[in-house]
Amino acid sequence: MPPAARRTDAERNRAKILTAAREAFADPDAEVSMAEVARRAGVGMATLYRNYPGRPELLQALYADEVDAICQAAEAADGQSPGEALQAWLRQLFTFFAGKRHLAAELLKHTDRGDPLFDGGRAGVVAAGAPLLAAAQAAGTIRGDLDIEQVLDLVHAVATIRGDPARVQPLLQAALDGLRGLKAG
């Protein structure tokens, strides 16, 4: 097999492993072993360990991949008003936060809270969301007395509420409505 084909196969395997791990860790009741991830990905244990030597490396790669996806989503707001773009991104961020509770707990078993991975992830999300917030504030559709870190903390706080999504979604909507503020009138 030529080297380019091996690299393509390796990338495809990495993607399959991350997809399988993402699905496995989305279930908070699942006991996710490396063998289970390999099985779901349809790769052998040697392939899994060649790409991710251990559970911490897999968890870190999965977390970084998820943070990259949410940061890229902030750039994909074409065709929307600034307020709509921010609100759509914040909904994606809510889903990210709510769905990562199990992953975060697993990651913290293997990684120190002070690990640069966490600070780097938050810094990336802040940098991605700040232009969306600034544009919405400049357009007058989002209140101007909040900064991006406050908005992220608000969405994160709602995402940590446990329970049926039908119960939590109205709380998210109330929080997002509050970002608009009251119109003078």
C-alpha cells in the first residue's frame, strides 16, 4: 500500500474511533471500555492503541475534537442576522455542554482540572463566540451589558440542570430571551 493510502486509512480509522467514542460517551449509563470503542468503530485493538495509547489520550482527543466543532460552528452563521446567529450558536453550545457531562467526568478521572486542555478549550470557545456576541450587540438585538464569558456561564448553568429535555428546553429559551433584554417603550 502506498504511503498516501496508509495516511488516508489512518485518518479514516481515527475518525471512526472518535465517532464511536463520541456515541459511546453520549450514553451516561454506559460503561465505556477501550474494547467497546474499538468494537463500535470496527477496528482492532492494535489500531485503537496505535492511535490512542490509552484512555486519557482518547478522552483528550475526543474533547479537543468536540471543542473544535463548536468553535467551527460559530463561523458557520452565514445568512442569519447577528442575533439569530448568536442564538443558534448558543443552542449548539447548550447541546455541547449538556451532552458532555459524562465525557467531562471521565476526562477528569484521568486529567487534572489545571490541565491546559481545559483552559485552551474554554479560550477557544470564548474566542469563537466573542465576535458573534459583539455583532449582535452592535446590531442592538442583544443586551450590551454582558460579556461572552457571562453568556457562556449562563448557558452552561442551564445545561447542568438534570432532567427531561422537555423540562430544560423552556429554561434555555427563557435564558436566551433574557439576552435580548427589554425594549424601551
